[in-house]
Amino acid sequence: MSAHVDTFVLDNLSPREMWPEMRFTLPELQFPETYNASSILDRAIGQKLGANNAVLLASEALTYDMLLAEASRIAHVLTHDFGVVPGNRVLIHASNTRLSIAVWWGVLRAGGVAVGAMPMLRPPELAVILNKAQVSHAIVDTHRVAELERAREDAPVLKRILPTDELAQRVAAAPSSFPAVATAADDPALIAFTSGTTGTPKGCVHFHRDIAAMAETFSRHVLRPKPADVFIGTPPLAFTFGLGAGVVFPASVGAATVVCEKPGFEVLADSIEKHRATTLFTSPTGYRALMRHDMSKLASLHTCVSAGEHLPRATSDQWFERTGIRIIDGIGSTEMIHIFVSARGDDIRPGATGKAVPGYEATLLDENDRPFDGEGEGRLAVKGPTGCRYLADERQRNYVINGWNVTGDVYRRDADGYLWYVSRADDLIISSGYNIAAPEVENALLTHALVAEAAVVAWPDEERGNIVKAFVVLRPDAEASEATVRMLQDHVKLTIAPYKYPRVIEFVGELPKTHTGKLQRFRLREGA
């Protein structure tokens, strides 16, 4: 039975008949009827890991005993000082900090529904989230209060704004014990908004059991972390990739997570060295950036994870040559909360994403939306313990088809059942009748020594319908010239089928990306 007093989220979920089929095939996915995801912290204490480091900063460390006490104090402040009741939506608009990690746990402990907002969002973007999720309370970095106040002008539903400096003062005087609200396992705990690569962000609702499920599937069976591990990464906690990597996965085994003082890959490399980090989460762009720094600082790493965008084989191979570590690639989605197809260790086939993570089932759909077996190419479809439940959004019917979560990605399955990324369904370029996957051309370009980043789109052409156009960021020592264009075109022709080469190459200083680092190809197409 739901513990929510404020039932807005429950009342505005997409109709149940439009939900995906849920599967709980592993023993560790059998959650009790009453379950609060913040009990992950209590479990760490119960396993006598309370003295383990939970959060590592430049000059201090927070143990699990301390983190649970801080989360409890935050829950007390939210409920007693600010009137949060179970089911209220609480916006967390903050950078990755010691306090923001405790805030995530504190909101869940109070029975609130956490709503993450990327730190770089502007007032109009924030107002969309506030109105869609009917957010009543917000915790915000003190230096971001003004922009949230501007957002509130268009979203008067927001009643209380709590700056982090005021929160810190109140937390210091609050009691350190707060029993977790006895939420139902299927009470909403999180609304994660998509990054808007294809339009208005969608609010993805996840239950308390979903938060635990991502640790009991990908983390338990693919990462296999231990209490001595130290997690570090670049994704914001408002991005479910980052919430898993920086909050849930380490806590699920009593491991530590590092908070970097400032952004930037030099700082990241220094932090890995300082804290002897073992487990790194970042994007392919991040791995390419780290390879431009002193890689001797990365010697403590043993596990590296990439997601958020396709990992090109060229990047995987270059990282392996430099470190001896094979990057764990994975595909996840905000709708599914985290990674559901991946592989580790000797099971990794460079260039392939992998197979379904234990707890999930993955298949391909043909042009009639029917699953098929064996080799072939089709749209990726997934079932498991998590799934798409949009908040009041008609696009639910596009994501869930016949009980399957259909991600919008085209994959190829080989004879051994490995899944190989082809493209987003809308990133397939049809030129003179040929199907050309944009990521394949990008991967070919990235194998050239002069190329730092590349993005490929369809470009209108009277003769061919569309042609392949590449936007290329060159390395600092490269010259943007016609000779370089011809060199890169010839390189692609020698690397993949010649008809796939980019007939037009435009050199740019940077590529447009979302706040989560995902490429926005639609912005490149706007020039067409």
C-alpha cells in the first residue's frame, strides 16, 4: 500500500496497460512490499561497513555512519522545517558535492520524490521541469538561487526554495536519526528527465525498487564492485548514469565515491591519482580527453565504464593500448534507469555493446515490430525489472510496444548473440538508396590521428536525396584545409566501404551537446 500522502505522481502515470511487461527473474530482485531505497545505507551499516569511507573529498572523508546521519538530518529538515510529505516532488538543482549526495538519500528517506535538474539548465528549461512534475520544494546550490527564482515566475507551483548554505546550517542543528518512511516498493522515488536530444524532455518515473534494481543487475553482475573500491566519474547526479555511478552503486557494497572539486579532465586525472580510484565512469569523449593528459596518474584504475553515447572501437582500442584495461561499454536509457546491455572482461568484444545484463532480456524487432531470432538488424527491444513509465506523456505509446521497451536504437546481432550498435533509428542516412549509419562513419574518422571529435548527419542533395556530411573537430596541431578534407575522405574510403565516405566535411571548434554530454545531431541538421 502506498505511503504517499501527495498522490500526484501516482495519479499521473501513463495508463497501466501502456506500461512494459516487468520481469523479476533474479532472487536479488524480489523486494518486500514495503521498501525504501535509502535502506541501502542501512544495509551497509548492518554489514558492519559503517566505518568505511563513503564520500572522498580533497581534504576530508565521510564514512557510511556519517553519511547516514547526514541524510537523516536532511530528511528531518525537509519534513519538520519545510513541510515535505511523502509524495511531494523535491527538485535537486546542484552540482556533484558531498552535500548533494546526502540530499539524494535524504529526499528518499523522507518519502519525497527526487527530481534531478542538470546544473547547467537555464530558467526556461527549469520551468518546464517544475511545471511538468508539479515540484513544490527545491534544494538548490546557493549561487543558482536567482535562476530558480526566475524559473518560478513561470512555474508558481514551486513554493519553497532551500539554498544549500541554509540547508547546511539547518542540518548542523538537526537530529541524526530519522527512520526511513515506510514507502511501498512501487511508490515513485525519482522522476528523471530525458536530456531533450529529440524535443521536450520526458519525465521518467522510477520506483524505490527500480533504484535498487540497477545495483542488483548491472552493478552486481557486470561491475562486481567490492567494499575496497573507489568510484569516480564525470556524469552529473541528475543524470541516472551518474546517480548509479556516484551514489547507488558504491553504496550498494559499502565502497567509496570521489567528489572532484572542479570540472575538467586534468582535475579528474589528479583526483584518480590522489584517491587511488579504481572504477571510472565517463563518456567516450571523456576517455579521449584523458588520453591527452598524463596517463601515469590513472595507474590505480581497474574498471572503466562508458555509456551515454556509442563507444567507437577506435577509442576502445586506444584506451586498451595505453592502459591494458578494456572499457566496459553499455547501453542504458533514462527510461530504463541504467545499463541493460553490456559485457565485462574476456566477454567484451571491442566494438560490440555486448549482451543483455543479467535480469534483462534483449531482442531485435523487425519492420512489423515482431521479435526475431538469429543474426540480423533491427530495433533494440528490452524487458526486465525496470521500464518506461512516463509522467503524463503521450509518447509512452512510442517507447513501449507489445510489452517491450523500444529504445529507438538500431542494432545488429551476430551469430553468437552479441549486439552491435548501428545507429539511432533517426540517424540512418539513406543516400542513393544505400543505408549508411552515421556512427560507423564517425568511428572511421576517429581512427585518423588528426581528428579529436566527429559527428555525421544526412545533408540534402538534389542528385542523391541525401549525402553524408561530417562535422570535425581537429586536434590542435592540425590545419583546417582542403588538403585535410581530402586526406580524411581518403582515410574513410580505406577504412569502410567507399560509398559511405563524407562528401562534405566542415571543420568546427566544438560539437553541440546536451548537459549530459550527448551529441545533438539535430542541431547540426538545422543548417540544412
